Amino acid sequence: QGPLAPARGSALLIGLPALLAARRAMAHASCLPCQLTLRRRRMACPRGAACPAQGDEEHCKDLAHPGDWYYRSHLVRFKHGQQPEFETLWQLFMFFNTDCTGYLTKHEFKRVVRICQSLTREVQMPFHIAWHGVQKVDNSFVSFSQFCEWAEGVGVPLPSNANKHVSALGIDDAAQTVSSMAETGVVDPLVRCSDSSDIHELVPITDAKLLGELQSMLDSTHKSNDNWTRDRGCTLHGCGRCSFSCAVRNQVPVPSSYTLVHAYRNQNLNVWRRYSITRQRIAEDCSHVVRGVEWNPVDLRSTFNLDEPVDLACNEWRVFHGTSEENARKICATNFSQSLAGTGWVWTGGEGGRKTPLYGFGIYFAENVTKADEYARRHDGQGSGEGDDELCAMLVCRVVGGRVNIVTTNAIDIDRLREEDFHGPFDSVLGDRVSVLKKPFNEIVVYDSDQVFPEFLLMYRRSYSES
């Protein structure tokens, strides 16, 4: 009863417990577009996707069609016996994404599987097998890119995105784009290569202009003072193997500059495809209010356009991640491993053992090369060039931040941060350590590896001033 009650006979409520219905109502109550339209829930057009009058403003005044805003936002009522229609996997995913977070819960995914089973006989599998096959991060949600991979793998006959409805949202068919790129040899500017036919390798960059722009990233994001943190370590004990006071007395010196020696572009289309789909989903969310939270731009010092611009409308950034060359190459091949997220270099205060990172087990990035360099490791000695043993490795990654949860204090509830990313309105965390706490550097964290594309591998040399 009341203005928030879904219409009687809605296909969305078949088999739903009252608790889930209440949760959906609460989600809509905090979403401004939904507040404005809940009293005007539209009837589904009986002719569905085949309706020839979808462009007729008068016809669409009271009727919803597959793919339009009302249909995707489950502000639609169905006549008895009428079933929802879907032209794309995106429509199907968003129709059942009842809390508008961009992630399906286990219960929501179960309902999606039922629809997929009606579309193809190949999906006649026990639900626990489908669930095990689709979720990769933890056991509580499914992202859109993971759902697309699963659906295409079992033969669901729907494209991922592209149609006349979602194209207006700036969403293209990433799967179709990647497929055509592979078939025709035409590679997106992001992953174009020189003359290599292998689309899964790191390709050396020879373009002088791009190399110069990458060097400019290193120069302009270096912090020349107030730049030591405990993660750079102690000259006597290394990092995390002694007390903080000991590390302060014996600080590892901070380089005065960084010189780019080699750079490689990652042209892994499988990783790019997952990232592209996730970016499109987040970009669509950023176009309207989600659970009472508006999108706001967040500017980072490291966000250079280089030879391909980033999408600032969804807070897409370029950021740094320091590591070893071996790990960097693995990351470029398979993307970041969620099981290892945030465990690479965590201060233990000399106690040893595994510690929880500051903002929980996520994937951490820096807008300053000086901060990322703290985690970079020298070359393993297998380099082909003279002096390569002196080089360090660092990744420049594209990261889509979407709605950013900005944390300015040390009162950090890491479980809540993760919950608000997966089941709330946010997509990323900006640990603002500078404005209030007066620490040297900020940190950027995401909890879903599909929000990251490792774009460039940089091999560089550290330089130190005489002082």
C-alpha cells in the first residue's frame, strides 16, 4: 500500500519475499528520479519491443517499452500473463538490479538465471554451478562484466549492450567492438600496436611524443618535499620490520627524480573488454542520482590524456601502481588478483604476519609517482639492455572511479567501505590523507578488478640529489 508499493501483478514481484520488496522500495525512495516517477509507474506496451510506435511521444506518454528508462528502472506494470522482454544483456541485468548498485546479489542472479533458462536450453544447470561459475571476487555479488562473460559462455542469445535505447546513454557494445577489432586487425587507440599480430602481449612504445608525455607524468607528479612515509622503509630493517620510530631515524632516501627508460603498451583485449563494459555501466549510473548520492567530479594530478583521452564524466583516471616487473607483466596478462589485493606491502610494525590494509583488501593506486615508487622493485636481472638491473617497474592504469567515497579521517570502517561499494551508491574510495590529516599523499582504492585496466608498463631509473 502507499506510493512506494509496486503495482499489483508486477512481474518483478513474482516469488519475491516481502523483505526484498521493502529493500527495493527503500532504494527507490532515496533515488531522486524514482521519487519523481513512482506515482507514475507506466504500463508495459502489449506489443513490447516489436511496437512500431516507440518513437511516438503521445504513445510513449503512458506506456513503457523494453530498454527505455521506465522499463530499465523497473517502473513498469505488466498485464496478467505478460512477461518482461529484453533485447540486450544490459537490459536484463539492470531490470533485476533492484537496488541500482550495478551488482547483482545471489538472489537477484538466481532470478536472472531463470530468464536465461527460458532463452536457451544450454542454461539448464543447477543454480549452485551457475553461481560458482560467475562470481570471482567473493560470494556475495556479480558485476555486469562477470555476468556478460557467463551469459556469453553458456550461449544466451542476447548482445551485451548495443541497441537504439542504450546508445543514447553513451554505451556501446564492447564485445562487438573487440570482436571486430580482432577480426579486421583494426585495434582501438588504447591497445594499438606497431606491427605485432599478437593482441595479448606488451608492445614496446617507440613513439617519441607518447614517451615524452609519459616522462611528463613522472616529472609533474613527483613530490619533491615532505615525501617520506613509513612504507618507503628503514635503511637498517627494510619496510615493516621495525618500529616506526626506528624507521623515522633511519629513513630510506627518496629519489629526487625518475627517468623513463622503456615503456610498453598493454594490448590485452580480454582485460580491456571487461574494463570497457564496467566503465560503461558506471558511466550510466553517474548520469543520474543513485540512492540519494549525486555524482561529483574528482580531479587527480596523474590524469593525463596522453594519446587517448579519459572519460572525466565518470571519473576515469590514469594512476600509478608500483610493483616488480614480474608482477607487472602478470597483471597486464590477467589483471589484478582479488585474492592478493592490498597484501603487497602492508606495514606490520615489526610484528610480522599478514595485516589488513588501511582501507581494506582492495586494489591501491597513487596519483603521485613518488608514492607509487615506494612499492616498486628493482629489475630481476634478466633485462636485455645494458644497465637494466638498475631499473624499477611501475604500471600506469586506467581506473574508473565513478561515485567516489572520500575519506578524510583515520576513523575508517573497512567493512562499511566495501559494503558501500558493492551494495551501496559508491564505486571507489579516495583516501584523502592530505587535506585534514596533513599526510604527504592520497590513496585511491577500488574493490573490483574490472574497474582497472593496466595500460602501460614503465621501466625507469631513480636519481638522487647529492644532499
